[in-house]
Amino acid sequence: MTGGEVLSERDGDIVTVTLNAPERLNALSLPMWQGLEAEIARLDADDSVRCIVLRGAGDKAFAAGADIAEFETERFDVKSARTYGHAMHSVLAALTGCRHPMVAMINGACVGGGLEIAAVCDMRICGEGSRFGVPVKNLGLVVAYNEMRGLVNLAGPAVALEIVLEGRIFGAQEAKEKGLVNRVVADEDVEQETYDTAKRIADGAPMVARWHKKFVHRLMDPTPVSAEEDDESYACFGTEDFQIGYRAFLNKEKPQFKGQ
């Protein structure tokens, strides 16, 4: 089984999660998929976290998808592929369901499963030299429903079909035009821009950020919002952070939110 690991480092209320297998462009092995799920679940339960930055080690790749070298041992028939797929889907569900805002910092290759991971983050910032695509048709592989969902939600069905049917690798500006990334900056500025973005997010009221993320996800469900759900929109007025925020505004001060 191939190596690689998922690293986590905290700086104040911002946590950086790193896919660490630079020797293979951060392609994820099964232990890495499992480690990523466990780390995101741990952070999700921590109310003191205000923003998560997800990145790949080095500057050559965010992630080059799942590790194809594992096919002979982990994904060699329908049964084993189903087990492996469930591990991938659990990660994507954990990323999607995480309460905290998550920013993908993309350098270099962001393809296959790497693009599927980035698609379920809340924001994506990439360098001009980044490359995107899902070329699994060349391996005779299908992008499963749970792997496709984030891409369809992000870019729409027409773009998702274009990406998987052609299997073409394309650049950052095209990714921006397709709605796959929020921002394209010079390669040498990706890290600074990402952490500036994370800082702006973390400076806001954390409960509000979680509510906004929840509301956006809920509005993607066509079922009408219930009266009880709508009423949650006003819960913020009962928080200490609201008192801190509006008083700081009136006093022309920077608010120091407590997450309460």
C-alpha cells in the first residue's frame, strides 16, 4: 500500500489541512482518504475553529485524484471498488457537511478526485498555472453519483458533462469561466491570497458563517423552506456576537466576536 498522510496545523482560529504526498502529486491513498475524513470530523466538532484551509503539499499539485497505483490491491473488482468508493464518498460528505467555512488553496494539478474534493469546499483560490479536469474516461472509470454531485452543484450539469465526457485538462482561466474557482491569482500569490481570505472569514462572527453555509446548502434543496427553518434566520439576534457586532459598528471599532 502506498504512503502519504494528512497533516493538520493550527494558527489561531484558522486550521490548515494538508494532503501530504508530494512525490505523487498528492494523489490520495486509501489511508489518506480515511485520514482526511477523520480530521474533518474532528475539526467540525471544534467550535473554536473559524476557517479551514485545505491544500496539497508543495507547489505542483493540490491533488491528482485517487492513487491509481492502488488499483491492483484496493480497487481490482466490483466489490473492492465499492468499498473504496464508500471511503471516498464518506470524505466528500464530511467536507460538504462540515460546519466551518473551508477554502481550497490550489497550486498546480487539481484533477480527478482532487477536483471532486475542491468542488465541495466553500471557496477555491488557484494560481494561473493550475490545471483542472477529470480524465477518468481514459481509465474506463465512472464518476459515481456521490462523486459527481459536488461538481454538478458547483458548475451545473452542462459543464459537469463537458468535463467528464471530454476528459480534457484545462487551465485556470477556463476553470474560472466555468465557475470552478472563485479567484485566479499569480502562482506566487496563491498562499497569501488564500490566507488573507481565510483571515477575512475568521474575523467575522463564526456562528453567522456557519448559518450562512447551512442556509446556502439548504436552498439547493428545492423543497420549500419551512416556517421553523425560516425562523432560524432570526436566531442571530439572540447571540452575544450580535450585541458585540452592532455596538462595534456604532463605535467605529473592530468587533471581537466570541462565537456565542
